Amino acid sequence: MSTNDIPLDKAELLAVVLEAFLYGFSLFMFGGTIWALSSQRSTLQVNRKMLAVACSLLLFSTVHLVIDIIRVMEGFILLPSTYPGGRISYFSDVSHWTFVAKNYVYAAQTLLGDGVVLYRCYAVWQSKLVMILPALLWCAVGVTGFSCPYTESLTKQGGVFEESLSRWITSFWTSSLATNIVTTLMLAYRIWYVDRNATNLCDHRKSELRPILLIIIDAGTIYSLTLFAALICYVNKSNGQIVVVDMIMPIISITFYMVIIRVGLANRANHLVHTNLGHTSPGNSLVGDRRSRVHPPLNKLDDGHHSWMSPTSPVSSKQNRQSEVRFDGIKEEVSQSSSVNV
């Protein structure tokens, strides 16, 4: 630790304060996520997978924060006078049950968050071959993530920067960062490609996937920058990594909620559009417009699964086909006089 580094005990205190602040914001986002998943849908239409993920992320974040509060209470109030070496020694003890437990929870949260991005990536690509590299990186996240707290439980001295532990932690953050960057780029590229082709087919159609594309990029960027900051702090043996790591827990939840809420808003907006169109007079109806019959807009909503259309070259005008690439949150379909490949 350099002379300009933040003291360990102050880093622990600052970490729990910032984590609690972000946790409060994630609670607000969780409420929005529940609304997005359940609004205007019956019980059978709710996307149960995404609902289970949202609740699991909240549970992990809550458990992690509770453990951090216990650590701060023990380190500053309950144990500093009785623990050998005082509170600095207490916070330096990586084999203490609170430190090991919180990192098991952190590993589970990371594995779940990265797994969701992996699922979304597969949903839009629909190719097992394309997913080989992301899947291998995700497995590396799981192995290194759970190896870290296990190694910590066996480390009796040397602290969090001890060499045997350092290898696992560095590998964990590197693999998690690589997984997030690769899957986010793959996901963003696929959505951009599908949206561009759909826009070319449907003249003057306003892009409905662009806002979702931007929020996916934003979420991936926020998470990647946080992981990168944690990795840099750790490589430089700075106690600042404690602050960043504790902030990552609610950030994982927030980035997940961001996407679901944005998709839910798009779902609601399209529902209102179709409601208004349903009250349009026949003479002014888009259905009655010749261009709309040839190039209908990509805005048909369904039961909590988002479909992206991937157009290719046109064929016989008598053929009428549909193609979908599934995603969580919304469903869009296009029916046109062209063959469609995904």
C-alpha cells in the first residue's frame, strides 16, 4: 500500500456507505423491473425467468450488504478492543467468515449477472457455435470466482494481496471483464444489424430497437468500467479496490434492471400506439395505407419475449414469411413479401 492510499478501515467504512446508497437505488429499479415484467400481462404471461433473476439479484445484493454491515459493526464497535491487532488486523483477515461469505455471494452475483448477458446473446444469435467463446469465458468466471473465497478461507496471513490469492482474484476480474465486453459487443452488433436491415426494408420506419441497443451498450459500459477500475486498483495494491468491489454488487443488479425497464417502456409505448390505431378511422388507418401493407412497422407486442426481425434478399411476392430472434421483454414480428433468415 502506498503512502497516499486510503487506510483500510476508512476504505471499509466508505465501501459500505456507497454500497448502501447504490443498493437503495437498486431497490427503486427493482420496483420498476417488476412493473415492466408484469404490467398489462396476466399471471401466465409474466416472464418467470427474468422475474426469478431479478429477485435473485436483489437477494444476493441484500445478503452482501448485510454481511458488510456486520463487518463494519464488528470492526468499529464490537471487536476493535478485543481482536488481536485491532480493527486493521480484523479487516486484513481474509480468512474471517464475513470476508469469505461476502465473496461467495459476490461470485454468485457475478456468475448470475454474466449468465443473463450470455442468455440474451444466445437469444438474439440462436447459434451454439457463436456462443462457444462466451460460454468458455463464463465458465472461467465461475471457476475463478468460487476459487477466490475458498483460497481466502485457507489464507492465514498476507492479506488480500497475498500471492496465491492474487492469482485467483486477478484471473476472476479479467475473465469477468472479458466475458462482459465480448457478450455486450456481440449482442449490440446483432441488434444493430437486424435493426438496420429492418429499417431498410420498411421505408420511413422509426427505429424501435435503437433505444434498446443504446441501453444495452450503456449497461455494458458501466459494468465494464467498474470492473476495470477494480482490477486497476487491485493490481496497484490499493485499498480502493475494496470500495469498488462493494459497489459492483448493486451495479450488477442496476445494469440488469436498466435493460428490463427500458424494454418495458418500449412495450407500453407500442401498446398505446396500437390502442390509438385501433380507434383510427378506416380512411386514415395505417392498415389501409398501401405502403403499410407492403412494409408494416415492427411494433407488434406479445407475451414478454422480444423478437428481432432479420431480413435478407427478397424472393417471390407470393411468399409471406415471418422470422423472430427472441429477447426478454418485448416481441416484435414482421410479415412481408420476402424470405427471412436468422
